Amino acid sequence: MAQRPTQEAPRGFWARASFANRLQPPLDQQQSGSETDAPGCAEQSGAVPLAGGDASEPIVAEVLTVGALLDGRYRFRLACFQRAYAWKPENAVRLVCDIRSAMQREASRRFFPLGRLMLAKAPGSPDVEIVDGHQRLVTLTILFAVLRDLEADPGRAERLHRLIAVDQWPSRGEAQDLLTIQELPGRLFASIVKRRGSTEFDPDVPREALSESERNIVDNRDGIRSELLAPGMTDEIRRALADYILSSCRLVTITVDNADLAWEMLNTEQNTRLAFSHADEAKSLILSAMPAEAHITAAGLWENCESMLTPEDMFRLLSHIRAMSWRGKSQSARPVEMEIVERFGVANQGLAFMAEHLVPYANRLKDVRRGYVGRDDGERMSIARSVDFMTWIEPHSWVPALLLWLKVQGPNAAHTVDFIRRLECLVWLSKIAGVDPGVQETRLLRLLDEIEAGTLPKVMPKLQIDATLRAHAITNLRSANFAGKHYAGCLLRRISATMGSDPGPILRDEVTIEHILPRNPHGCKAWLTLFRTPDGCKAHHQKLGNVVLLSGRDNQRAGTLSWDEKREILRASPFLLAQDAAKEADWTAQTIARRTESLINLLLVSFDLQPLAKGE
């Protein structure tokens, strides 16, 4: 039997499909209870056969409108081993935004491709197993449920509900759901999505009791509801959206008469396909929004930017432009490329956006990444070092501030080194202090205002390290569980680099964190003698002063050896932190405390901050 993959094809692949166009009547023109609406009927409105149209063929391909797909001809089921619902709000809201954008361009393109759906269906049965496409189908069901519950017209609301559940299935007397997912999330799905009016209420169980798949259902439902209640959305727009989805949104439906064959087809496809990156999808959407006559020029400009940056940086650059242009937050549920298209009027001013924003900022980011910023070699080296340090601890949040600084001040400004050193200090101390990411992002967005105002770095309020931030950072550096914090490895690397040698990132065999005082010193009486009890060891073993960097091999050798034995391993290590610790004659609680304070001071001074004051 073929291996059954569990991932759905990427949206960007299907966005490039092209389909014939046949429309289905909107909801208000459909006759409730008519023969063509009857569940299970063979009426093919909205269907365009492709290949294998003969029902005797093992594989049948056709193009179906969403309305035809959900007219009751199928009862969709998920296999128990199928991937759980994994779409996040940004995926679900993006789908809604993409459809709305296509609807607004209906004059130039009268349909919108929703991708491919692969089904396994035994001959003569209305039950079909969804092999590929279930993430999209679940999301469409959520969308119709929200539209149903926002609909004031009882007739339209009922017709929307019939896209989710059918009250009278021909072969049975009881109500039937058109889509049944796995049992555990299926119970929540029924209670907060399928049931009439349910999308207006929170689940009756606490969020922490929900599985990840269940949280995705709740979050996506709420994200779609917020999008459909956003300013400017009216009953008429929501009704037009529902009609457009049913009549103009199409899927290529591949129906296979054998489930194993269907899974084998999908497995072959996934094993031989290169997934589209976020940057690829953004490029596709932004360029396709431009007039056809601009495509060649725009593609050339985009490809020039791609040649300078990594795909990750290329995609992130769009978020940086959003932050710099209208202070948009990175965690917006709306796709950044969709906001770019709308805010910059890409449909009419696409080349202007690229020439005035994308290309200049791509060049600045290239200069940052390649160490070209600065007036001389000394400045360039200092700036590149700070950029590297920030990238270790927080790869992206600080980039808009630096790019905007370079735009406002130019690449050779006298205060660039000072600005970047202060920015580096803020980024590191905020991470160490545990500042909420949302609070930190807001602070960095306000910093953009100060940059645009031309304020000097030394008097920028948002770059100042206040007493509270400093105190929280110091407290965390002194904490008994320092080595368990997610940034511990980055910070030890930073301290090592400050000492004079960068050991590189934490890697399983090459660079590891060694606890000199072991957590469980059984078998070594020397540690128990020094720290009296196992609990005494546990109280100190995670502290900053008790950890160094060692190779994986040396870490295993060190194990629970006594200090005298372990000291020789540290002394012979190529890592400066280990060599520094080996200078201690003994290893006691006092040694760990003293070394913790010493390393904190080393870090503070490296940030151009005052060392610890007496009693601090």
C-alpha cells in the first residue's frame, strides 16, 4: 500500500491554474427545495469536464463551482490518519481577502480558482474521502457558517446552512453533515461552527483545554468573523461575497475510485514537487495585481531584488515596508502582500511602488546584510558586528528601524554607529527582560516616528534603557533557571564573542551548554560534600555562573566528574568561556554567584551601560 501523505498542496501552486467559466445562479435566485438543489442529484450546473469524464474511468477530473461541489452530491469525510486542521488565522483571512479582491476585479476576470480537490469515491456511494484539499474545504465551511449567522434574511441564511448540513438526505431520514472531520475536533466543529447561530458564541470549554487543531478552528472562525464585520462591510457586500464564492470560485476536482490509488497519486506529486515560498506567493499576487503592460518591467525589478536577498529577507521586506509606511504590525491577520496591493494602489501605481519603495529598501537591506554600511572600514566592521549580534537574538523586529534610519540619514551619517549600538542594546535587553513581543513591536514602531523626526540617537526616548527594563534584565540574568531560558545559548555565545571569540550557534555535537555543577551528582561525593544535598545542587546548576560552552564530546566526558577532573577538560577546551571558568581554584556556591555577577558586568559594559552598582 502506498504511503499516505498528510499535507495539502500549497495555495500558490493552484493560484496559477486557469479555468473555463460557467456561472451558477446567486443565492437569491435559487429555488429552495427545487429538484436541482436536491442532495445527491446528478445535476452538473457549474461543472466543466476536463478528462476522464466517463463514469467508468478510474479517475475523473472536472471543474466545479463551490456551489456545485456543495450541492449535496457528496458527503465529505476525512480518514482517521489525515492531517489535523492546521490553517492559522493568517491563512483563513488571506483566503477571504483573496476572494474579495478577485470579486472586486470581476470585470476583468469572472472567476477565481480555489485550487485542486482530490477525492476518493467508491462507485455508487455519495461518501467521499478527502485526500487533498481538506484544509481549504474546512475553511470554506467555517466561512459559510459565519456568513449564515450574519445573514438577516431567513431564506438566505437557510440556504447557506444547507451548504453545511442537509436536513433530509434522500437515502436516509436523518439530517446529514456535508463535511465530517476527525472525531475529537469534530465535536467542537459541530458546536461552534455547524450549528445555527453558533459562530457568535465562545466554546464552552477553556482555551487551554483545546487541542491545537481545535484552537485553529476557533481562531479562524473568529478571524473570519472579524474580517466580515470590518468597517465598510455591509449586508450587501457579504451577500455578494457569498454569491461570488458559490458561482465564480472554482476547484479542479479529481475523483478517484480507489482510495489507495488516490493516496499514491498524491504521494508521487508531493515527492516530486518543490513548494512555493512565501516570497514566491507574494510576488505572484503583487505582480498579478498590476496591469499586464507593467508585468515585464515589474518582474525584472523584483528579480533584481531577489538576486540581492534571501527568500526570507525578500518576504520580510514587505512587512518592513508596511511598518515603515503606515506603522502596520507584523502580526496582522491580513496578508502583507494584500495590504501592499491595497495601500499602495498597485493596480494603478505598481511600478511606482517598486521603484520608490521595494527596490531602494532592498538595496539598503543588501548593504546591511553584506556589511557595507559605514563611512570607513572601522565603522563598517562595528556596524556589521552589531547587526550580527541582533540577528542572533531577534532576526527581524529591528530591521525597519535600521532601514528607515538609512533612508532618512543616508548610509554615511555621522551618528549611524551610535544609533545601531543603542538599537542593539535595546533589542538584547528587551529579550533578556522578557518584554512582551507586542509591547516591544509597539515601541519599535514609535521609534520610527522619532527617526523620521530627525532626532539624534542619544535623545531618542524609545532608545533609552530605563531603570525598569535594566532591573528586569538583571533579575533574569541572576535567576536560578537562567540556562533553561530560550535565549541562554545566544547569550552565552554573545558573552564569548565579547571575550574575543565567537564559538558559533549551539549545535548538538559542535557547541553545547555544559553545567559545571551537575543537576544530579550521584556517583561523585565531592559535589555532594560541597553543596551538601542534591537539592543544593539543583538550586545552582542552572545559574549563569555555572554554565559554559563545550563541544559535544567534551560535554559527555565532563558528565558528573569532580571539579578537579572537569577543570582539566575546560582548560583544554577551545572555547573562551570554558577557559575562563577553569581559572577558578574551586567550584562552590560562592564561585557561581561571583562569576554570575562578573558575566553580567561584562555584558552590560559591552552594551555601553554602567556596570552593576553596589546593592543593585
